[in-house]
Amino acid sequence: MGRCIVCNKSAGPFYSLHKACFPAYENASRCIQHTLEDAVKSANRVDEVRQSVEACLPSRGFSPGLLATLVRRAWKEQATRLVRSKSLNPEYANNLLSIACALGVDDRTVAPDLFLKLSNIEYLACLQQGQRPLKAFSTGLDEFDMDAAESLLWVFEGVDKAGQKLPDKPGKWALMQTILNNQFKRSRYREQELEVRAQGKLAVTNQGIHYASEAETEKLGFTEIYAITPLADGVRIQPVYRDSRSSTYITGDGRFTYALLQYAQDQAGGLTAENPF
Ligand SMILES: [Zn+2]
């Protein structure tokens, strides 16, 4: 016998919600969505968001897991809306991260990429204004083989590097094109046409990119890059050498990675040794 998620009484086999309880469920869901939508717009309301959300529940008999489920869903909806929006709002993004903290929403139960994209919004806003994003990266940089004139701009951690598998039948090429056009999600890159070769760190400097994993360390200067293509979760980089295949770096935030590389490349175009960045 399933218990009704609203009144917590038996709802009969195969059911978890009484028909009569459905309006209460709908009201709670909508109330939580509105509460989060309001709190995103005001740092003051973030402090009281937990009480406001709890006030959305009917007074008694609500099953305990339901609050968490409705909160997660409402948070994910707000986060998705913010990271997809063309107009960047760092203040809202930071409020939403604080809300996640206040409500115990974490990236294991929602989506790690959403957290990453939200925390990158303030830096993306800098880049859009042509400003250098200022963030300190101190630990674990030894693995990059940087020269003395090189200055570090950013480090992406936990980056999958993938190469294209050569298609074994002609029909597969169409599928690969679809994937490269962002029709599929991150997991599909791994399973299907892109062969993941390594996971490591990607550093962006004033001279180019470095990639370091257990298997390899690699440097590609901006003059050695022919094209950079943005993907939903990363970028694809085509080197200038005719016989080299492109590599895909899956950072979790393609929009930001692409904007950062464009900025770095632009800056590198007008660089002198005395004036790095
Ligand atoms: Zn019920």
C-alpha cells in the first residue's frame, strides 16, 4: 500500500496521491515556486526563505520527503532559467546559490553543471564587458609547464578531454554531426561518438591553453589554434595542423569557456612581453 504524499494516509496499491489531495499538492508546489522566484530577486528574502517555503505546506500530515522534492524541482527551474537567459544577472545567480545553501539543495541531488554555470555568471558578465575576470587559482598549478612570461587566467578542474572517433560507417557521420550540434547531452558524448581520452585540468593563459591529466600534459598556443567551437558543456578546438583532429574539452560550462577563450585570444593578439593582459 502506498501512502499519499500529501495526507500521509494509505492511498491504495499503485497510488501515492489521493485525487482529493491533488489540489493541496498543486498549491504547495506553486507556492514554493513563487517563493523561490521572489527570493532570487532579493537578498533580504534569502534569509527567510526556509520559513517561507515551509509555510507553503498544508498544516499537517504532509509527508516529510515531499518538501525536499518540491524545493529541488523549484530550484532547478529557477537555475535553468537563469543560466539560459541572455541577459546575465550575477546578483540573482548569487542569490540562488545562497538559496540552495539555505534549503540544503546540493549538486548531487540536482545537477553539478547548474551550480557551476551559476557561479560562473559573474565572471561571464565581466567578459561580456571586455574585462578580465579576477579569480585566484593557487593550488596544483605545478603540473602546467608555463614559461616565465605566461600569466594564468583560469583553471577548469575535472575536465574531460575527448577526441573524435572515426566513423566506421557513413551513416554514423550524420549522428556525429547531430551530437556536435549540441543535440545530445554530456553523457552521450561519453557513450557515443566521442572517445573520452582523459580527465584533467584545463588552464587558460595569455599564450594559449594547457591541459594536464595523468596521461599527458599538453600546451596549445593561440597561434596553433585554427578554430574554437562552443558546445553546451565545453568547447571543441581544432588545431591548425592539417592532419590533426579536433579535441573536445568538457568543462561543464560551454558558454563561459568559449567566452573566456575568445577574450584570452583577443588579448593575446595585442600583447607585448611588458604588458601581459
Ligand atoms: Zn491524501
